[in-house]
Amino acid sequence: MIVIFSDCALQCTPDICGDHGDCEIINGTHIVCSCRDYYDGINCEIFKPIEHAAKFDGKAFIVFSIDDFPHLTSEHEENLSLRFKTSASSGLIFWQGQSFDVPLKGDDYMSIGLSDGHLVFSYELGGGASQLISTEVVNDDNEHQLQIWRKGRDGKMIIDDGAPITGSSFGIVAMLNVDSDIYIG
């Protein structure tokens, strides 16, 4: 919560707390910006990413709420950054898709996994899956930094400050329609 004092007539306007905060006048003497999840700063302009650490043995996973990584519009760039270390040649690292009990049509999903030691970033928006596959193997039991971006049909993956790997999904659909939580492990 940020307090802004003013000698002028107080008025909440949309620009005070930006798109990521709610403005409130307190006792007619000051303005308070209550920043929403993952934002901070005087005008709620500073993004604060989720940061968690976990270690997995190949049999466990953790679940994050869909609210932690919502897919609000096809025009908004989504990004995910993580560090990992593995000696496994195949497996699933990240998954978000349709719930099994939802009667919606379609098989939209976003995933990060390993195949033959290579990292695979894949997503399906409804017109055919996109798969971005690393050229180097990452199952060398060394720590690697992964960054992925997706905006509409276009995706990009960078491993350890290497060259970007880019791709696009097929079809005209650009929105990821998933309603389930996020599974990591």
C-alpha cells in the first residue's frame, strides 16, 4: 500500500494507480494505491514476479493456481523464466491445459518438457501445436536458465543466453483457452 499526500483537492483518476492498482481517498487527506497481485511502486507500475524454489525426484509436482498465470488476451505477451537442472532424457517440466472434467471443446495447452535430452516448448491454441525444440541437450546435470515468451500464435525460447528459438502455431486462433491450474515437476 502506497500513500500519496497532496495539498490540492484530492481526486482519484485512472492514471494515479495505473492499470494494476485501486485508488482510494482516505479521510479526504491522502490517496492510497492498493496494488494488485505482483505489482508494487508508487503508482503500481513495478512488476514483482512470482519466485519459488523446488526440487523434484521425478515422482512429484507442485500446483500453482491458474490465477498465477492467467491468459487474458492474445495481444498480451506472456513470459516465463525458470532455472532447472536435470539428468533425465524425457519428462514434463511445466503443464497447463484443459481440465479433464470440463465439457469445453478443444485441446489448448502450454507445456515445457524434455525429449531425448532436448528442451521442448509446446503450445496448442486450436489450429495445430507449435513445438520449439532446443538444438543442444540440457540433461547434463548442470543448471540452465530458460526464458519463454508467447504472444498470440508466436513463441520464443532462449536457453542460457543462447540464440532465440522461435516458432508459430498453425491456424488463425491466437488465444490460449485453458481453465486448469499449472503443474510443475
